[in-house]
Amino acid sequence: MDSQDQKAGEHQQVFRLLNVNGEPHQTGFSVHHSLLEVLREQLNLTGTKHGCELGECGTCTVLIDGQPVLSCLELAAECEGREITTVEGMMNGNDLHPLQEAFADLGAAQCGYCTPGILVTAKALLEENPEPTRDEIVSALAGNLCRCTGYHKILEGIEWAAAKMRGDNDYTPPKEAIYGDPLPGEGGSHA
Amino acid sequence: MHEPLDPSKKQDQRKSPTGRDFNLVGKPFRRVDGRAKVTGQTRFADDLSFPRMVHMKLVRSTVPHARIVDIDLSEAEKMPGVLGFLTGESMPNPFGILPVSQDEHALCVDKVRFVGDPVVAVAALTEEQAYEASLAVKVEYESLETIATVEEAVATPEPRIHDYGDEGNLHKKLSMQFGDTDAGFEEADEIFEDVMYFEGNTHLPMEQHATVALTEEVDRVTVYSSTQTPHYLHRSLTKVLELPASRIRVIACPNGGGFGGKSDPFNHEVCAAKMALKLGRPVKISLSREEVFYCHRGRHPVLMKIRTGVKKDGTLTSQHLQTALDGGAYGSYGVASTYYTGALQTVTYNLPKYRFDSIRAFTNKAPCGPKRGHGTPQPRFAFEVHLDKIAHSLGLDPAEMRMQQLVPADSVTSNWLKVGSMGLGKCIEAVVEGSGWKERHGNLPEGHGLGLACGSYLSGAGLPIYWNHMPQSGVQLQLDRSGGVALFCGETEIGQGSDSVVAAITAEVLGIDLKDIRLCVADTDLTPVDLGSYSSRVTLMAGNAALQAAERARDLVAKGAAKKLEVPANELVFAEGRVFHGENPEVGMTWQEAVIEAESRFGTLGTTGSYIPPRSPGRYRGAGVGPSPAYSYSAAVVETRVDPETGVYRVEHVWMAHDVGQCINPAMVMGQIEGSVYMGLGEAMMEEQVYRRLPKKRSNALVHKHPSMLEYKSPTFADMPGVTSYIIEDPDPNGPFGAKEVGQGPLLPMMPAVANSIFDAVGVRVDQVPIAPHMIRQAIEARDKGKEARFGPKKFPEVDFGTPLRVPTPEEGGDGKAINIEEAGVREGTGTMTERKDAVKGGE
Ligand code: FES
Ligand code: FES
């Protein structure tokens, strides 16, 4: 146990140096607090959302050492010395990350509540696998629920961002994703 | 000028199908809130915090129906950090979304009516302390008999769950007859009858409801909340807190999904405001997921009996629909939901005679209310499956049969709904062509099938929830020498893109960049009233208000610029940030220069716009539910593979066509179509809000079977089939630039299309949703034993609907009024949600 740890009220308080989005934060909190609570309530990084706080929805996903983790199930006390990335850490200066760019342009974020968790999960995927297949994207995101989009635009957004990140600037998202499919009379059947 | 979809690529500049050349409308653009939503900057209600903020929890009933004998706070008071409590008697005024169902209390008084009904509010320094104190509150209950289903409610008039309602435990009972339905049945060659069931399900927004309230004065409170209807919350707070409306400010934060689930004023919102007034400190409450399941207000479980007379060629001659809604413990929107289970049956196919009977029962379960499609998906499911059976039995093609029966554009239906633009034919053609329906339907190998279904939805309800003569939407614009335009509107962004719609309509008219518009929305202190983000009303209603305000602003600026440019004001064009002469574009100035001219001439610049829907022709009691300025239409074909051995099935592809009138932004329209397909699939295949009784010795409670996201099954990334979406644009004269709704309509055909595809695949019927594999298996087994090849409900409860309210149809020469008000025992007036006379008197 950390020597700085102490009792406060009923809950034991701990102090940890957390590395979030490349910045050190000296933070004190109750020993049982989740990383989700510490990020949102101590560090005021409210970009990370919650939908259940029980590990069921994926909304609270952040990256720890580059891997997607459900922050509602992660004890903050165990995160010292690890690299934590949240949606707030995705931008490069004032520029959006290609994933953020693609999501904003396609409308892959509707209410935007599931978006932070999905963005960081996709970021981890693309860093490991720059050219994922549809199936690989689907399985990487199978634990993230979204109630608004029907998922298609998210998949198209990730594919578009992947292309941009590979430097493939000729890639365009499918036109149907934006305009709908050409009416059968105009552009043939899709059967 | 607006954000191009991909800065590195030239997008094609598609013209609108009407041939009009828009600046922005009809072209894809990045949502005005797009950047905030991908960077985590959007502030949802639970993201807010204020100095000295404290936390609140609600103690909720653990029993489904009981008298409150005693509330013991003594233990809880001693808990660390506890600051205060509220109980029912501190807020005696009832509230509710509809004036006719003011049956809720912020905290229960005397009685609890479902597991989850709030009894005590506790505030403490931290959320954890509030939670722990809430566990220490002891409530003693005296159990009452519980009612779990519509059948039980019909059979158990006493004891009553509420002391109001049409009779016993029936909250609402109604019967309406449009035209001589008996004569219609006599004209028929065949009469078909089905009984169907639609299970309840819930919205499951990813964001759990949250509210923060703070005070500025002894008698002034501000409430931030995840609400779709800040205006109605404002009204309820006024009533319960007994403060003037001008001293209460409601700010709706962007909602992390709503789908109808955040459209009621909620206990936790009222309690947070009361607690803030009591403590003089900001108070936050954030609901747990389990609480969200118990707040519910989701899809009503509905049992339906549908009987239709048909000629051999498929012409419908008469229909009698009966619906029974399981309403849960409170009124909510239920009276409107009840009417909605019948109202929109007539707007797709000609139904010359139509009778509709319905009951809504109170049960001791979480209250049902409006979910995407509000009351209409259930009867739409019944109708579309019923039609599929009729077509099959008459040897007609289901698509062709529907095409023959379409309601004509610009007509009035038998129940007096005025239909304007009507693109259903084009929708059916698109999905039939696209899916290869003609060759493939009925011809695919065993286990593989196609199903077709259609639907229609409102672009906003014709009448407000409470009677008044004021606008349903308002927009105010403020322009100044900066060239910036501030747009004030009461609309609420729930993810559907309403901020972008009002901004785009304004930018279109003024010919300016979206980035030069600043939005201030959903703030009852600052923005003109908008009734809320429900019934798909915002694009049409707030959009029309924005259009009017923007046109007025354009006229003002044109006058200023015209003088300087020495050209007639009406020949000026507003585009690309410039104001110029249409015939000689060199003669012009920048938008900002033009505003400066106008401000110099007229002083401080501002305009307003309002929207009130046109009056609907129906004049009978009940005619208030169903009218809309414009109806959207959709058609779907679903392709499914079923394993007949196990009943396990998979939807492989969906073709969805939706008549949106005119896209404001096609990328956003696509998002709504795909989101509706997704949610419809969830309802068809897996989603259900169901309850079980605990053993009698353990309180006989009716508890939610699975108030968790893991067990309340909803489709994941892996469950989504391919979707081919066709946007049909049949502009409606009542819509801004012709736009109609898209947020709800495309959900409606999904459930019946899935059921119909299963029939095409394996030749058995499942007449209820969600459709589980075991139901398909049982239907197959029944068929193999020579029984009816069907799984589904068998009978509709015995209810005496009395004499229906008779309303002659337009065809019969009616005038929109009922002819037997006395005999039917129905009060006069068109309002179902309120009586006009009461309203004029000022009563609620
Ligand atoms: S909040 Fe749902 S998984 Fe963490
Ligand atoms: S965008 Fe709303 S939940 Fe995904």
C-alpha cells in the first residue's frame, strides 16, 4: 500500500499520479473509485461517458497503454504508471483526429453519447491494424452499444479514417452513405 | 462555403429533385454540433458541476402496489454527509404531461403504484453518501392487490390503482365509428380476422437521465436536465413548486438519446428543483441504469384484433380494429397513445369505413408512454401482417395489392385526416425494384424469404398538448454589424440534428455560412417557446418558424442594401455571403456590409418567426389525435434466413425507402433512416420490457425481468444487416422547403416486414413481436401436426365498448362532426388531450 494512503471518513483515500493524455495529474480519491469516476469527477474530463457503470455498454471506454478498457470497471488506484487516453486526448492541437473528422462529417455521431467510447476503441484498432476488414472492425466494436446510428455510419467513418491515416487520399466514403442509394430506375438494383 | 464533406474532394452538387437550386439545403454538411460531439465537448446534464453542488438520490418503492404506512428517516438522518430529505407531503400538487392525466406526484403521497415509484429524496455531500443514506431510509408498506395485465385490469375493477379514469382500472375506453362499417363488411367478398400482440419495449437511451438544479434567489430556480420537452417540464415545475413560470428557468441539455423516453416531466427533475430551493445549493441527480428502466415511458404492450372486409381484387371495404394497451402505473401520454393505436390506420391505404375501439389499462408496472412511433407501430404491425395474409389468401402480390389501395395525395381520410403529399407509391416501387421482389418473393428456397411492409408517420401533431392559441414553435433572430446571426429557439437537440436543421434553414435564406450562426436553444428564459422534440415535429414546425424569421430578416437587410445599391429590394439575391442583384451579380455587397446598411437605417435588428399548424377538418371528440401538417411514408423489404430446425433466424438485408418530402441534409436523413431500421430490428427480434412476479411470500412484487443493458437485449454492431436506403423526395407544401419528418417513420415497417419475411421463408406466422426462435419452432411444429401454422395470441379480452361515436365519412357527406354524441355518452369537442372550454376558462 502506498505510504501516502490514509483513512478519510469511512473510505480509505489514496493518492496516485495518473498519466492522462500525456499529462501527469496528482490525484486523491477513495480507494474503491473507478477510473471513470476519477476521470469525470476529479479531473473534470467529462468527455468519457457512462451508460450503465456495470461493464455492459462500452460507453465509458478509455485506452490504458493503448488497449480499450471499460473505465467503469477499472480501479483508478491501479492505474498509476500507465498511459491513459481519453477522447480529450485525440485531437492534435486544434486539429481533429482523422477518426473525429470522419465521424463529424458522416454524422456517425448523432446524440454523440456513445461516441467517445467508440472513437478511442477505433483508435486502438487502427493503431494495431491500419487496414482492418469490416468484420475486424465489427468485432473490435462488438462491446460498444449505440442507440442512434444503426452502426453503419460508424463503420464507414472508421474505414474512411483508416484510409486517411494510411495516406490513401483517393478513398471516399460510399456515396450511398450520404445520399442514399440511387433509385433503382436511376442506378440499377442492389438485390 | 459550408463545411465540405471532405475538404480534399469535390462532392457533386446535386440539385433538389424539385429542380430548385439551394445554397445549402439538400446538400450534405457537417452538423453544427459535429465537432463538439467528437471531441467530448458537448455538455450533457451529468457533465455539469457547480461550486458547492450536492447530490441527491431517490428511495424507490420495492413493492408494486401498497399504502405507505410509515416513513422512518431516523437512521438515515444520522448518516455522514446527509443534508436533507423530501417526502410526498412537501409537494402535494399533482402533475403529468397531459392535462387530463395529472396523476403523478413528485414523491408518492399515501400510495405507491409500481416497483420504482419514488417515495423519498435524500441529499448529501457526495453521491455515495446520498446512496448510502437512501438505503437507510425505512418505508413500511401495506400491500394492495396488484394488477399485472390488461386482462387482470378488465377483470378487477376494484380496488382501483387510480381514483380517476373511464371505469374501474381502465384509464381510457373509447369507440369510434367512421361511416357505415357494417355496410362495408357486407360489400366485401371475404372478411379476414387476426389477433396480434406487440410486447412492450423501452427506449434505452445511452445517456441515463440527469438533472442539476440551482437557485439564484429565494424564489428563483434554474433546472438543467436531459429532457426532450423543456417547456412541459417548465409547466409542471410551476405547478408543483407553486412559483410563477417567470421565476423558473429550464435548460434542456443536449440529450444522449431520447427516443421519447425523456418527454415526460419526471419526479427526479421536480425533486432536484425542490431540494435546491430547500438547501440553497446546486443539487444534482443522475439516475442509475436500473432507475432508467423503471422510469420507462416506453412502448405500450398492445393486444390487437383486426378485422377487414376485402374484395377479391384486394380492395378494402371496411375495417374494425380493437386495441388493448397495458399502460403501467400512470397516465403519462397514455390517452394520446390510446388514440394513436387507431388514428393513423387510414393514411396509407384507402379504408372507406373504419371502426376503432380501444382500452388502456392501469397496471402495477413502470408507466408506458411514447416511444419512437408513439402508439402507431403496434397497429401498423397488425395491419401490415394482416394485409400480407390477405394478399396470400387471395393470391395477390402483397406489393401490388398495396399499390392498388394507396390513399391519394391531397385527400381526406374516412377519419377526417388531411393527407397532403403522399410518396408511398414511390417508396414501394423503390424497394420492390431494389430487392428483386417480383422475381424472388415466394420463389426463394425453404428457409429464405422476403417480407414487405409500409408505414406512415406525423411531421408533428396538429394540436398542442394543452389547448392554446399560441405558436407551437418560435424562432428569434438577432443580427448585428458583426455579420453574425444569433438564433434563439426552444427546440431541443436529442441527437436527431434539430440544431443543424434550424441553423441550415436560416443560413439557406440569408445565404450565409453556418459558422456565422450562433445558436441559443432550449432555454425557457431566453428562447421562444417550442413544444419539444417529440412527434417528429421539429424540422417542420421549428423549421417553418426559422424560415419565417429568416425571410423577415432577409427582407429587412434587403431594404438596407437596396437603397445603397440602388436596385429594387425584391431583385436582390442572398448567396455565398453576399447580397447582390440577381441579373447583375457585380452590383452587390458582402452580407456584413448589407447588415450594416440595415442597422444604420432601422436601428437594432431582430426578427421573429412562429408556426401554428393548419386546422384539421375533424370536429369529433378524438379528432385531436392524428392530424399532422404532413405525413411521411416508408416502405421496407426485409430478407431473412431461417433455420427451420431451430427457428434461429437472421435478417440479412433491408431495403428501406422513405418519403422525407425534401432533405435538409441527406447525410442526416440517412442517419435517421439507418437508426430507425436498427431500432425497428431490435423491436422485431429481441427487445422487450417484461416483468415477473416475485413469490407471494416475498411481497408479490412485479419486478422488471432484466433491468440491465446486458440482459435487455438490443442489437449490437454484429447484429446489423446491410441496409439499402432510398430517399424519396415528394415535397410537401406545409414543410419548410417541402421537408417532412424522418426520425420515426422508417421504424414502422420494420417489425411487420420481418414477420412477413419469416412467413415467406418457412410458411408459418408469428403474430407477435419480438419474434423469438422458439415461436417459429412452435409454429412449425403446430403445422407439422396439422394445426394452424401460427404462433400468437388467441383472443382479445371481452370488453363492452358500448355505442361507438358515429362520424360520417367525407364520402358519406359528413361534416367532420359526430352525430350521436348523447347516445355514445361522449363529451363534445375535438380535444382529446384537453377540453377547449376548460382551457379557455384557464383550467387544466
Ligand atoms: S458505463 Fe457501461 S460499460 Fe462502463
Ligand atoms: S450516437 Fe447516440 S448512442 Fe450512439
